[in-house]
Amino acid sequence: MNDRRRVNGPPGGTRPPVYASLLQSGTGADTRAQRQRQPTDLRKIFLKTGLIPSASGSSYLEFEPSASLAAARSNPKSLIPPSSALKLACTVHGPKPLPRSAPFSPNLVLTTHVKYAPFAARKRKGHVRDSSERDLGVHLETALRGAIIAERWPKSGLDITVTILEAEDDRWWGDVPDSHDASWGMMNVLAGCISAASAAIADAHIDCLDLVSGGVAALVSDDSTDSPSALPKLMLDTDPAEHRSIVSACVVAYMPARDEITELWLKGDSSKVSTADGDQRSGHEALIDGAVDAARGAHTVLAEAVRESLQKTLGQS
Amino acid sequence: MSNQRQASSASQTPHLSPAELSYLYTSLSLPKSPIRPDGRSPTQFRPLTAESNILPGTNGSARIGFADGTQAIVGVKAEVEKTVLSTDTLASSEGGEGEDSTSTSNSAAASGHGSWVQMSIEIPGFRDDDALPVFLSEMMRESLVGSVADGGSDGGGDGGGDGDVTMAGGLKGRLVINKRWHWRLYIDVLLLSQPLSYPLPLLSLTTHLALLSTKLPKLKSQGEEDPFFDDDWEVAEYLYPRSSNLKAAGNASQYVRPPVTLLVVSVGENIIFDPSREEIAVADAVLAISVTRDTEAGNLKLLSIRTVDPPSRLTQPAVPNSENVNMLGATAPTEDIAVLNPATGEEEVPGVWRPRRGGVKRSVIANMVKTVLKKGGVGEEVLEGLEGVEVE
Amino acid sequence: MPLDTSTTYPLTRLRLDGRRWNELRLLQAQISTNPASSGSSYLSMGNTAIMCSVHGPAEGRRGEASGAAGSAGAIVEVDVNVAGFASVDRRRKAGGSDKQSSRIATTLRAAFQSHLHTYLYPHSTISIHVSVLSADGSLLAAAINACTLALVDAGIPMPGLLTGCTSGMSGSASTPRDPRNDELDPLLDLSLPEEQELPFLTVGTTTCVPVGENHMEDEEEETKVAVLNMDSKLHCTYIETMLAVGMDGCNQIRELLEGVIKGSNRG
């Protein structure tokens, strides 16, 4: 859909200048970010609630930039940062009465909006929500609706808005855009949205079954140049910029207390996976379990952030 | 109407009373042998009528009508388009003479791009950009472009194809004409009436049939020339190639097929396929599972799983007699003893409907996927059924 | 030589698709195609194919049919959707409906709102959904015919069948008509290439079902024009010819549709 209300930038977007000298040294693998973490290591998460006073609940979430980014900053070979890290803000408005025109609802009516800031990704996003943003909104809604105890607020609405300030890359920027075009970065964004929204809902004091947290796992075949027959490996919390080829990925919204998944999104070919000996799980099961492990990790951060927010409100009163 | 839009993925909030919901849930969650309202077995599908190649003005088309009267028509159109090489590609192929850059740009031209497949879904009563059509089209497009036939694009990219049965690089690879030109595929899905149940299975099956019947004109140019095509529609080639001489049925199952997306629900411990509107209304979990045939192994391959928001979360709760002021003193106190529901892990009074809360256990998901994928399972059954359609 | 009707017709007296001036394209129709609706139909005129489904008369949505407008009779809602694959090149949509389909919808709504006996159904809504599967000219006319069939299938009372047809002239017809040297012929039921090069109009007529004895003799007089739509420039001396040809086409189509209705026996 065209955005006719604003003066928009050039349709193709703008790119930072690329100098030939930088490219020559930079086409090889040396500036491509490499994963420094162990396969089961997660990135650090910064999560803080209650930063937006006008909303009934809010949170701000940031992933730790990959180690490669820090290295690239200290010793710049290229002007372009090798990877980006997720930064997003979430606000919750409500519960508030539904408008008079709305039909009766015995439950809390949840509306979710996920919007990338125009500057969030390397390619500029428009002001009108595009299909991927709407898609993310539906995923987030599914994830949260399972956790919220909705029948405690009949005839009420809850608006959850997530603004993504910096999005995860779908691939390394230097890769040809066609080489693997699946939007793997969206999955990390969704996991971040789920954790942040969960914190914001807790900050708004809305009853939930549990804090639902998001986690991502992926099957990665990085060293395809060495041995093409090597099976893809399972990695948690993948940064797509750090990997040459992601075969499949999975994001879950997970409630540890009940050991239940409220949202599952898996895509890609998960039929082949190199698992430890004696591991009888099939690829997709390993992937789901990996994502759940990642979500458990995120849950510890979430619980800490919510405790902090509670202490703050208790201190105020 | 506004409620429908808010309840995006859950299609419509069902208009069933709590008592009806409770009855449905109890009969569907009977251990081992669920009783479905229409008497089907858990894996049985409703009958449907299907025909393909109904619109001569399209490259491929199909119509499927479900027994409940909902119909969908899918038309596939293909257009030739110039492949836009991005500035990155140009820069890297000019700038770096290393092996790495050239090999990546080659693979890019051969493997195709997911955005070459465009999908739009029209559902009466919904706008194009409402959540439901967007979610459905993303779900179906994702499995379509993701269905790479075999691991890696090393099989060589002669996508123009001289009747080769395998399809290197999947659908994306098939759309490549040469380095500078490609096909762009438009898949337009038309639902002819307001959906009575979650329309995903209908749309997915119709899209599958339409893609199977899709033909592209035969390429007459060679190599990197600007493409021109044979005018004769009789010699046009199928988008999903198949060999003309019919071999044994066991062999025919090895051809590349478009993926299908199945809707699976779990009620209690039971797993139910092709849920009707009433059944989906009481489901604990709803999963959309996309599968396709694995050309190498000959069995089914999982392409994607998505959870769909179960509408049971939006239903109206019932009030147990013990809490009902109208029934005060009228009931024996022994009637309302809350028991632990093993499926949800919550205290519930039997026969009193509570909207579902929480998610789904991992074991249930694994079980659902297994039922679809296993040899002779539901997935194979559906694919075989669809293959039967185009023979006629 | 460009291959179009305005050049081939004076030479061969045949149109591009081989028809003579007064021939309709092959019309095929079916009713009760979609069991999920109150009434439905499929109609194809040449390569134009349309599916139509009718829901209702049903209770209108809150705030729409319950007002003062609804108390007089049912409200007709029309929704026209031209499929992306309908024309030769795929239509790129700029979100929602386009001008052509909303114009057709407006015309259909106006035509059927006044044509149907809506006073029988106060406070209710009759919603018509038209899907154009394949567009090859005479869209509005085909849509009128498909709607009529679907409404008949839904059992909604109407005084007679409302049928539509297009008619045009076999040349640009920008100069006054010369009765001595009349080389332009009127054409019936235009296809898309003809619509694009020639002036044409769409006419929809209806007849009252003859009631009583005195209505029996002059049926000709009872034809009423319900829809008349023309977008092209034409000298006014030709209008009468075109209108006459178009109305004659409507009568032919009415007989065909009557055959379809009588031929289909719903159990």
C-alpha cells in the first residue's frame, strides 16, 4: 500500500557509501562476523520496565551486540557495522473499556501492533505497516493470549504496541541479498517482542498464568566449504549476520512454570541435524527443545526485570 | 465485523453456548476414541469436490468446494521479469576477484528469490491488509518458497528444464530463466463466501492443485539471450515437472510436489484433523503444519509449523452451580467438585466450560507432527488424494 | 494492418472473433453453484466469467439497516471483486478495490435496490458478492445477469428478470449519421478489444411479468430500461440504433436465462 500522507524517501532506500578499497579487503571471510559464543550460549539481554510513564506498562529490551560488533568498532575495517543488535520498546495501554460501538466480549480483547521504525533495518521501512509487520503482530498476539487470564476483564481492551528501534539483520550485509532470503531476523525480533511484551504486561499489573518468554534456535550449516556433507548444527539465539547459511529456525513463546508453549513458529528444512550420540530426537524436536532452552534463559532476565519493577512500585507507594 | 477483525487469527468467535462447548469438548477429549459431531474418525477428512484448470486465462487454476459449501478458486499467473541485480551484487562481482564473491553471485542468480512468488488472498468481509489474510498468505508463501527440493543448489541450475523430473533449487530455482530474467509468479486466492471454519486447509489444498496444473510456455531462447517462448500452448511445460510416461505409482510419488498445509487441533489428549468450525472452537491448540514430499528419501518432509490462536480462548465461561446465585441451595453440594484436568493442569468442575488458557505441551506438538509425517500417515493420504485429482 | 474490428468489419462484415453484428457470444449459466449461500450463480459470456453469491435477506448489521432507511425495505449491498488473474496481464492492486469494480458495484446496487421488491423485507440486508474470474468485456452486463440469476436462486421476489447487454458501433461514429451512406453497423455484446476501441453502451432492461388479460397483448411496451451506462463519445444520431440493438440483446439474454432457471430443478 502506498503511503500518501508523508514525504517519503527514495523507494530503493539509501545505503551507506561502500569504498572499493574497503571491499577488496572486506569481501573475504575476515570481516564477516563469526560467532564467538558456544552453541548454547545466549546473548546478554538488557530489559527494563516502566520507562514510559504515560503507558500503563512499558518495557525496553536490548540484545547485547555480538562480540564481533565490538571488535569491529574497536578496529574498524569497514564503515558498516558487521551486525546489528535488537533494540525495541513495548508499551501497554489498558485494560480500558471497549468503545461503545464494539460488540460485547466476555474476555479481555487484545490488540497487538508491531512496527519497525523507518530506520530500524538496513533497508528503510515505510510508515504504513507492511505484511511482515502485520504477520509479527499476529504471532505476538497468539503468544500473549495464551498467557493472559482474559476472563478477568470482560468488556475491556488491551493495546500492546511494540516499536522496533533496531532490528536484527536477516543475513550478513555483505552477502548477496538473494543468497538466502528467508527473513531469519524476524524470528529474533519476534522472540524479543514476546519477552518485552511480557515484561510490559507484568508492569501493567495484568494477571498472567506465567511470564511468557521468547527464544530462538536454529540449525546452521556454516562450514559447508570444508565438507558439504556435514550436517547442520543446532545453535541457540543465533544472530543471522554471523552465519553463512541458516537451514531452519524456530521461535517459541514458552511458559516455564507450566512447561507449555503458547506460540511456535518453525520454518525451514529441519530433516537433517547432527545430534549427540544416543539422541533420538528428530530435527524439529531438537529445534523446539533448543528454542525452549533459549526461552528459559530469557525467562531469568524477565523474572529479574519484573522483580525490579515491583520493588520500584512498592518503594513509591 | 470489528470483532472479527480483532480476533484475527482465530477466524470467527464461535457462537456456541458454554454448555454446547463443554459437551463438544468432553466428547472430543474422550481418551483414545473421540466422538466427533459428524461421526468421522480423528484423521478422516470431509469430502470435497475439486477440479483444476478451470480458467483458460491463467497459467494454472483450481477450484475446491468443501462439503459445508465453502469454495475457493485459485489462479496462478506468471510474468517474465528482469532480474534486478542489486548494487551489492554488482559491487562485489566487480570489486572482488576472489573465488568467494563470484561463487556467491552465481548461486544467487541460480537459486532465485523468495519475493518472486507473490500471494494475495481475498476473503469476503475482510480487507486485504486485515490480519487474517496477511497471516494466511505469509504462512502459505513461506512454505512454498522454502520448499527447496534437495539440500544445496549444487545440483546445477538448468532450471529451464528439459523434462527433468527433479527440480533443482525448488520452486525458486524453477523460476530462474537465466541470469538476467526470471518468472514472477502471482498466486491469487479467492474465497467465494465468508469462511465457515478456519479457511487454511481449503486455501492450501486449492493452491496446491492450482500450482500442479500451472504451465509455463516453453523457452525457445538459450543461455543468456533475452528470453522468447514457444507460442504453442500444447508444448508448455509444467511448473512442477512430471514425466509424461506414467510409471508405477510408487515411482510417481517421488516427483516434486508443492507443499500442503494441514490444520491439526488437539483436544485433551486427542489429535484431530480437518476440524470443523465447532471442533476448532473447543480446541486446546491449533497447529498449521506444512509438509511436502522429500524427493530423496521418498517420505514426507516438514517445512513449517505455526501455531494458530485457538478461538477457545475467546469463548464465554460458564458458571458452576456453586457460584450461581440463581441455583443457591438448589443443588446438592457434592455435585460441584473441582477436579484436575490432566490436559490443562487446572482445577475444573466437570461439565462447566472454561475458556482455554495457556499453551500446548511439547509432547503434544511432537505427537501432532508425528501423525502427519509418519509413513502412511495423514500427510501422505492427503497428497495421494490430491494427486488423484489431476489424473481426471 | 492492425487487427481490430473497426478495420476488419467494413471489409468482411465479420467482427474480430468471427461474429456477425447481431450475434451474442456463447452464454452459459448455472444456478445454485455455492451451497453455502442463499443463492448463487455462475455465468460466462464468451471469455467473461462471473460467479455471484447472494446472502440474505438477513438481519442487517447494527446501525445500518435499523435506521430510517431500513424501515422502508431491505438494503441491497453489492461487493464486486475482480480477481487478480482475471485479465490478460495480472492487475497490480493498490490496496482494496479499484475504480472499475467500485463503479460496477455502485451501478448494480442502484439497479437492484429499485428493481427488487425490497419492501417485503424491512430492516434487513441483501448482500450480493460478485467475483469476476475472467474479464473479457461486457463486465457490467455480465454482472447484472449473474446477479439476477443468483437473486432468483435465492428466491427474492422481483417483477421480472433484469438482464444487461452491451452494444456499440463498428466505427468511431463521431460524425452525424448519413442515412444514404450508412456504413456503420451497430454491434451486439462487445468483447474487451472491441470495448477498448469502439464506442459502446451498457443497457439493462426488465419486463413486468404479465398480470391479467390486458397485459398480454403488448409485451413490447412493457420493457423497461433499468440501467443505462455509457462512457464513450458518440454522435447523438447513433444512440437510438445502439439502444434498440442493446435492448434486443437483453431480450435474447432474458430468454436464455429463463431457460437456465427453468432447466435447473432444485430438489
